[in-house]
Amino acid sequence: MDDLDLSEALKVERMGHKIRDIRGVYKHVSPQAREALRAGLQELWKASLRERAALCPHSPVPLLDAMLEPYRRTAREDFWRKNVANNVRALSG
């Protein structure tokens, strides 16, 4: 949650805690903050699938394999683009 730069009130609520001092009286979580949390978590999830697909585009776990499917082509293209560029530089160096 720190990576998403969330408000203290949202972090505390999300962890199931309560702010016990006077700040708890005045700090509330807005619908916009909840939407920012949802969108941020969704982006982190997509980034993790992209990174996983780059490491290995398939999984023996059927559910994960199905979730990786949209990222396979992009992962392969990124892999080849990076490796070809590195090899060309190494050969011409």
C-alpha cells in the first residue's frame, strides 16, 4: 500500500485497524480514495502478470496459465527486442 501512496486513513481501514486518537474522528476514507486503491491494486496485479510472463510465459497451474495468456505475446516480443538489441551492441562493440 505504501507503493500506491495511499492516505493513512485508507491504509488503517484496509488493515482492519482503527485510529484511536483525535485523528480518527476527523479522518475518513472517501469514495475517490477507495477507487484509487482499486485502480492501483489492479495495475500492480497486471504488472505482476507481465513480469511473470516475461520470466516464463506458461504455468502448470491452469488458472495462472489462463491469466498469463494475454501477456504471452508481449512478453515474447519484449524479450526478443531486448536480447537482439543487446546482441547487436555486443557484436558491433
